[in-house]
Amino acid sequence: MPMAADEIIRLIKQGIPDAEVEIQDLMGDGDHYAATVISAAFAGKSKVQQHQMVYGALGGRMGGALHALKLTTMAQRP
């Protein structure tokens, strides 16, 4: 079952409260998304750690309800 973009945003913001989240549905099928997540909480963390924080916020939905998520993370806007 596809996952709505609004639900992805809600979960990420719930897990990372200061996050700015932009979602793009890559294929229009509700299963393949790209997300850009900006949060000061990422400062000083590696990209792997940043991505783990986002995946943690999604609560294990990656690979299940959420099939694919191309992820870009940063501590602040460039």
C-alpha cells in the first residue's frame, strides 16, 4: 500500500521537530519519493548518521509501506 507524502512529512517532523521537509513523488505512484530534509540537529553528524535519523523517524516503514526514498539531508540551506 503506497504511503502519502503528507504522512512522510508528518513522521519526519515528529521525529526531528525542527526539520524542514520537501517531498517529491518521483513516479506518481506513491511508492517512490525524493525527500530533502534540513535540520540543525544534523550539524556535526555524518551523512550516514543523518540518514539514520530520518529512517528512525519513519519508524521502520522503509522497505515496507515506503518502497523507495531518495534522501538528501543537510544541517542548513546552502
